[in-house]
Amino acid sequence: MLEIFCIRVHNGKDIRSITVDNEEFELSRYEDELTGFFKNDLSLANFLRLIEDYGTCLGLKIDHEKSEIMLLGNDAYIFQEDNATLANIKIKKNL
């Protein structure tokens, strides 16, 4: 079931992944776990919305206890306060 979701993420124009040394990083899967690498806040929001949309059909849901978001780049410092969350997911502090 997760494969269908990953294909939608990969083929979608509304979710942009990151590129490092000319290699694109989008999703990393291991069993029932998924790690996403997104270029901007809009792509993250679209990814989270897609999880909600597919969740009902495929049984996907975010385990908020196990999930973290790590923000990189110029705006990452905005969310560095203790216990900051985004979409009910804790934001990991950059060290």
C-alpha cells in the first residue's frame, strides 16, 4: 500500500525534493517507515495533506510519537524554541 503513496509523491508536481551533488532525494523507505526530503515548506505541507488524503483509503497515518521534522536553511531558526511543533509533529532542533 505504501508503494502507491510513494508513486503519487514521486509523480506529483506539488512536492519538490532536494538535490545534493546532482542526486535527487525524495523519499526513503524501510518496512513501514518513510522519510521525506522536501525543498520547501509548501512541499512539506502538500506531503502532509497527501498523507491525510490517502490515509483513509490506504490506512496511512502519522505516528506523532515517533515522528520528527528537521528544518534546514534560512528559516529553520524560527522553530527552534522548546517543544515546537508543525502539524502536531515535533520539530527537531538543529545543533
